[in-house]
Amino acid sequence: MTSHLRTLPVTPPPIHGETIGSYLNRLADANHLPIGHLSFLIGPNRRHRRDDNRVGHWSPAALPRLAALTGRSIAVLVHALPALAAVREPDRHRPPLAVEELAEPRRRPACRLCMAHRGVHGLVVRSTGPHEGVCHRHRLWLLGGDQHDLSALPEIMCADRRHRRLVGRRKAPFIAVDYLHARKITTQWFRETDPSPLHQRWTRRLDTLPEDPYGDPRRPDEDRIELATYPETITLTSLFASPHWRGHHGLRAEAAQRLGIPGQDLPPGLTAGWRHPQADRA
């Protein structure tokens, strides 16, 4: 029953793609409530982390209660917080395939400048794909914990546009797996003790970033490595996504050409990656 529930005094709107935990914490913060108490009012009596997007503990009765507390319809809430769809219609949601689990969207803070423009000043965590790692409006990198300014790195923004086009042309779970495989390879190349021509590019990009006060300048963290190698990662992603080049004997030569380096300078370890047997079906 929701008749005894009143709409909270302050009900910030959910952000599209926001995690359930992020929205509940913002709702609790805005009304000076402990997150545990808000969860109790909704139904699942547990604390929610801001990156929590799990709904296994939710019952269908929790959705009307959340709607009553926020003054928003269930349809509006589900549209903004897609994970809630599994609560509204649990029988229609099948278990995820292995490839879908591998390609699960990443949970990361939304662009802080976009949120400030909308009057949202608290932390907003969104669940988004790897291809949504750049805010083009504000030229910010979103894939890591630090939202680095990309004004001096236009190639990162160009790579993101290419990444988005790839996602638009290919089946989303599989292109995400291609990206993860390509990222693994470029990270391995970055860590190679024998420098290649690619390291010159990566060092230049890293030098444009602010100093990490808590990091080792000789050993960048994973977030910085992903940024520095992103254009090359997208080049390999495009190659792995092509049915023509998958398993082709000329894969290494093609990769070197696309990366703009001599074939003999291409580091070892390039493989076409794992592909699901249904990846090329319409």
C-alpha cells in the first residue's frame, strides 16, 4: 500500500541512465534522510551504494512506493532508470547471455559540467557503454574517475566519434567485447618494456594531463592508460569488428598500416579475439 506515503519535500528528477543507487542517494541527500531509511520506505531495507544498479532484492510493490515518494509516474522512473524495468516485468527479462555479461555497461560519474548546467550539483553515477566515454559539449573524458580536459587532445574526441559510429553499425554486445579485447591488447603494449613508436604518442598524451598527486609518474594508473591508448584501441576495435579481417593472415600488416607504424614495429600479442558464433548474424 502507498496511501500512507507522501511525496518527499524535495524530489530531484532522475538523470537518464542513472543507477538506482545514485538516484536514491541523491533523493536521500536532498531530503536530509539516511539512505537506509529511504530504502526502508521503498521496501528493500538495505543501504544502496551510488553505483548499485541491482534489482534482485526489489519487489513489484517497491515501484509504486518510489513513484509515490518522488511524485513521478512509474513509466517516467523506468525510462530514466532502465534497470527498474526488471522489477516492473520480471517475467519478460531473461538471464543475460555470456557476451552480454562481458559487455555490461560501466558505471561512472556523469559529466560534472552537464549536471551543473541542469542544476544538479551532487554526484550522479550513470550506467553507460564504453562508447559514451567523452562529453563532446564540454570536451571531458568520462571513462575514468578524473574527468580530464580533452581540449589539447582532439584525437581522443575523434576516436570517440568513430567508436559511436561503430556501435551504430554493429550489434552492441559484440562491439563492446571487441573494445574490451582491443583495450586489453593496447594496455599490454603500453606496459611492454621495449618501447615502440606507439609509446611516443602515449607519452605525449599523458604529458598533457595534470599531475596525479597520488600516483607514480612512471606508472600511470589504468584510467590514464585507457585515455592515452584510446585512439589505438578504437583502431583495433574497428579491425576486430570486421568479418573480413577476423582470422585473416594479413591481420598484423593491416593493423600496422591502420596504426601508422612499420609492420616490424608492431608489438607482439595481436589476436583477433573471441567472437560469439552469432556475432555476424543480422
